[in-house]
Amino acid sequence: MAEAKKESKSSMLQIRVPDTLKENLEAKAKKAGVSLNQYIMFLFVEKMEKSEK
């Protein structure tokens, strides 16, 4: 019997960035007290909201 696939409410996106950019983002995320993933999501959402205005 095959297992039903669970619906995902998010997707994984893998990107390549220069090491210096990653280090800069990690430092800013640490200063903000959030994970790198959370910080990048914040930046994406913020940019999308600004572009919709």
C-alpha cells in the first residue's frame, strides 16, 4: 500500500551566493536574533511588499 504524500505548505529553494554575502547575512541574522533562513525570508517578504505598493 502506497503512502499518501503530505501536502507541503512551503517549498525548498536552494541558491548559490558568494561567501562574503553569506557571511554578511549570517552576521545580520545573528544580530537580529533569528536564523539565517528567517532573516532571508524577512528580506524577501519586505522586498515583495515594497514592490507591490
